Amino acid sequence: MAAIEGQWDRITEVVARARRSTGHLTVASVDPDGMPTVTPIGTVFLRDDHTGYYFDQYTSALTRNLDADPRFCLMAVDSGSLFWLRSLLVGRFVAAPGVRLYGTAGPRRPATDAELGEVRRRVRPALRLRGGRMLWSDFSHVRDLTFTGFRPVRYPVMMDQLWGGVPAD
């Protein structure tokens, strides 16, 4: 696992592209029996200080898992068709295709007004639709995320120029 220092701007750029291309990020956790669980989360927000938060809504298995063991892995992969087509055409990735962030989650807590404002801005277009209002109009609680390391998503070819200085898995 690589240190985040010096890579945060690149990491946040990859995460932003991935969220735009899929609408969500993926959070992996482990239940008390050791069974892995993967949860899609559309409301992850990163801060400049290598931390973030997500709205703990509709995530009952993830909530239970993080209450028992706060460690997690957040994976973000740009699955945009144009990104992949362009990369395949030129024979190299034009940008990093993905990243895994490792860290710990804090306890569930009430969201601040600023956090509620951020999520409202993100889901505003969907709130015009009946289903959007049903799903995203009652956010109330978040969990803080502290990131301790990362691993780039790597392919064996097409990306020699990316993540310079970051050791391979």
C-alpha cells in the first residue's frame, strides 16, 4: 500500500471521474463472520486533508460491518465509454483508470448543514423526479472517513506512464 502524501490531487481526480462515470463508488467491508461485502455508495465526498465522509443511508450491512470493524476499502474506477475507447485507440491509458483507498470509518453522526448542502447540490437534478425525491430527500447522518493508504488499479500494459514512483501491488 502506498502513502497518500503527494498523490492526493491525482487520487481525487480519479475518484471524481469514477463517480461521474458510474454515479457511485464501491466500499468493501467485512462482516463479523469474515464475509466480505461490497456496497455501492453515491454520496462519498472527499476533503482536502485526506479525509472524507459519506451519507450513511440505505447501507444497513455496511453500517453493521463498520460498527464491528471500521476498516474499509473504497474503490473508484472510471467506467466511462469515451475514456475507455480513447485509451484503447491510443494504446495507453490517458489517465489513471482507478484507485483503491484504504482507511477507517468513524461512528455514525448527524450531518452538518454544510454536508447537507453538498449532498443536495449533488442530487439536485434527480430531485425533480418522483423517484429522486423518494430516494434522496431525507439524508441525515454521515460517517467520517480517514484514508491511510492507497493502491492504484493497475493493468499489466498501457499505463507505464501513470503513478510514477508508486510501487506496484
